[in-house]
Amino acid sequence: MYHIALCDDETGELEKTEQLLKRYCQMSDGVELSIERFESADDLLKMVRENSCVPDIIFMDIFMPGKLGIDAVKELRQMGSGCLIVFLTMSSDYALEAFRVDADQYLLKPVVEKELFEVFGRLLGKISKKKKYLALRIDNRIYRVALHDIVYCEAQKKCQHIYLADGAKHILRMTMARIFDMLSDYPEFVKVGISYIVNLEHVDSLDSREIHMDNGGKIYIPRGSYHPLMEKYFDYYCDEEV
């Protein structure tokens, strides 16, 4: 699942870009997108700050009321985000400045389907080579967290506690559903009850009551969850052997 953000103050442009991306998915096997739309740069930045995560690709209009798209990307870069940026605009006046903030592409409106598809396909290929990490906002900075370093995630009230292999723990203000959506493409991550997401690569052993993680952590298995969990555990390692 690729997470895409569209940011434009014109609803018609948001709709057009979203429909083009959906058409790309229909023509491409195995490409799934989660698309969020924002009508201002401030709304997009607010989402990053509050949800503690960053889209894989942002399609950003440059000229918007309140804050220019380029200024919004500068803020993302200052937070440490290396997400891919495609600027969409009616003018080429800001092309040089766009690339100074490490934009990946600069497309003139009206966007041509063929050009968008070529750019989008190239960027997806770029992401797939380094997709084994999450971009998460931690302590007002955006970090790349390697998936293999995540031992498990635990929901506590409105926060998610992520335990890493090196002993570190990070607290994120986001929902369990959101973080599981980010991890759902990876078979090593499974939900255990309503409070945990476990990385099977870090499971030392499990019985009908507990999962013993290789960092010393123990996770209680809710009633009725043991047999489905065992099936996923064996399926994952059998597939890996093949």
C-alpha cells in the first residue's frame, strides 16, 4: 500500500489528480493506493504533525492561499522528511526553487495523463527499492525506522508504543488502525487482539497464553487468538522457506 497526499486549493484539480491515480491503479496489477486530499498546505502539515507519519508521495500545488507549496515542503524538509514531491502548477517560474527543496518532479497544469503515469511509475519504482522502512514523526522530527527493527507495537489509550530491537521505545500519537494500515503489506506483521501488532521475525516462542519476544518482552494472547496466530506464524515461515 502506497500512501499518497494531494494538496491543492482547487477541488476540481484534486478530483482530477485522484481520478488519474486511480486509473493508473486499474491499469497496473498489484498497485494499491491510500489517497488523502488537502485543500491547503497548512492542513497537510497539520496531518503530519498530528498523525506522526508522512505520505510516500505528495502531489503539491505551488500557488495556494496562506502558504506556498514550496514553503510547506521546506518545513517538511526541516522536520527531516525525505518524502517524494511532485509539484503541480500553471507556471514554470518556480521550477529552480522547487528543485532546491529536492522535488522529484515539476509538472505543468493541465496535467497530461501520459506524463503523470510516467512520473508516477518511476517514483513507485524508486519507493519499492527502499520500502522496508516507515517514515514516522518522533519528537518533532521525521525518522526512517527500519521495519526489521520493529519488535512490536502496543496501543495505550490514544498513543502507540513502538518497541525496537535496540531497546528503544517511541510513542506516536496515531491510531492502531493507521499504523497497521502502514504495515499491512508486510506478512511479518500480525495483529494480536486489539492492542498489539507483532513482528513475527522477533518471536522467540509462543504458547496458548503468551508470546515471548526476542527482546525479552511478553505479550498476552487473548482468548480465541492462539490458533489463528499459530497459523499465521507457520504460514509466514513456510512461505519464507520456499
